[in-house]
Amino acid sequence: MSAEHSTNGGGSNPQEIQAIAERFADTPGGLMPLLHAVQERVGYVPAEAVPIIARAMNLSRAEVHGVISFYHDFKRAPRGRNVIRVCRAESCQAMGAVELASHIQHRLGIGFGETSKDGAFTLEPVFCLGNCACSPAIVVGDDIYGRVTKARFDEILARMARGIGQS
């Protein structure tokens, strides 16, 4: 599991957040690195971290929240153990990504930006994976897949269920 998906068990510790915030409190422009550090440690930026970060950085809660909500890389809720990203760019759409996305949403029982109730999957849209020659493309964890059909996605999902990596 990559650092992007690491968590401390799904909860945040205010003392831990405070310690991270203090490391960046006197750093000019330190809000972004602070938010990244919290997300790296906790797996997301929990709402209860906002006032701690705001105090440490001498900012309002609204300013901190604004940064978190503006940048799509900051997550405000725990992510699933497996993050699946589906390319929504024009090349992939022209090659069947709209139908593929619908199929994936149906198979996982979640929409874009959601995490399955069991915590197994988070589904995210992306707007170009740089794999246009192999459209439609998806990323599962750190693995990119090209020319993905509904059947191929089902195969990838089945291999994931069996614990078999990309071949």
C-alpha cells in the first residue's frame, strides 16, 4: 500500500495534529506542506484538524477550509483501501469511458467521490491519465490499465478479490 493510502486506523489524534501543525507554524507558506503532512499521516484532513491548523498558522478556519476544499488532492474523509480512478477526458470518453464509468459505479455500488460502505473502494474521476493511446484508462492503486472494457474491469476486480496484482 502506498503512502497515499496510509492511515493510522481511520481516526485522528488532536495531539498528533497539533504536533504536525507546530512543525510548520513558523514556515512562510507552510499551510500546504502542513496539510500534506496531515493527510500523509492520517490519510485525509479531518474536520477536527481545521481549528488546530488555523490556530497554528494564524489563519481563520474559513481560510484553511477554503484551501482544503479548493485543491482536489486534499481528502476530507477516509478513502477506501483501493482507490480506483477513471479517466473522464475526451479521448477516453470517445473510446467508451462513459459506459465504463457507469459499469464501474454499478459494480461497486458507489458514485464518483464516494467510498463503499465496507471501506474497500473509493471511486474518483480524473481528467487525463496521459494514457490516451490506450483509451479508456483507469488507475487502481498505483497500477494503470489501458483499453479497459467492462469485461476487463470485471477481471481486474476479480483478481483484486483474489489478491492477485497486475500482470
